[in-house]
Amino acid sequence: QVQLVESGGGLVQPGGSLRLSCAASGSLFSIYAMNWYRQLPGKQREWVAQRTSGESTIYANSVKGRFTISGDNAKNTVYLQMNSLKPEDTAVYYCNVGSVTRPLLSWGQGTQVTVSS
């Protein structure tokens, strides 16, 4: 079973930046779309961004223009660069593969992002 490991979260002030990483134990990124999701406190998990196997990207409206998804197929790693962070971005961030609504793998432990002054 391929595993996903998210990292890079932390505490940041509003307006700050963080870069999240998602490492896979197998070669997935050249085959499947990769997605970032987040789960805000007390809310359902929501989709944030997608990078297709062809390296096209799409974003949720709430993060468009502030977040950038990218990947390194050779390292089996996908990144989420988050700029101009807002308190409402506070959440646990997860990655997964496949379509937005049908992720293929079990969820990892996620990485906590807290935006607060």
C-alpha cells in the first residue's frame, strides 16, 4: 500500500507563508492527479488544489492567487506553497491521489497549519 506523508505545517502570522510537502512511497505523480485538501476545525474536509499528471493545476476559489501546487515526479513529492495566509486557512492539510471526489489512498496524518498573531 502506497503511503502519503505530509509535512511542513506550523504556526505562522497572518500574511505569512508556508510550504507543505507530500511524499509518496511509490511513483504516483506521473500517473495520477495529486490533490491537497484541508479540514478546518469542526468542518468537513475540503478540497484545496489539484495538480494533474500533465502538470495542469486548479484551485479552490478560497485559495486562488495565494496558493500554488507543484510537484517533483523524480522525488515523488508534491508541494503546496501558501502565501498571504489568513486565520481562516487554519486547518489540518492532507494530500491524496486521484479525482477530487474519489481519493484513492487512505488518508495520512496530515500536517497542522495555524495562522494566528
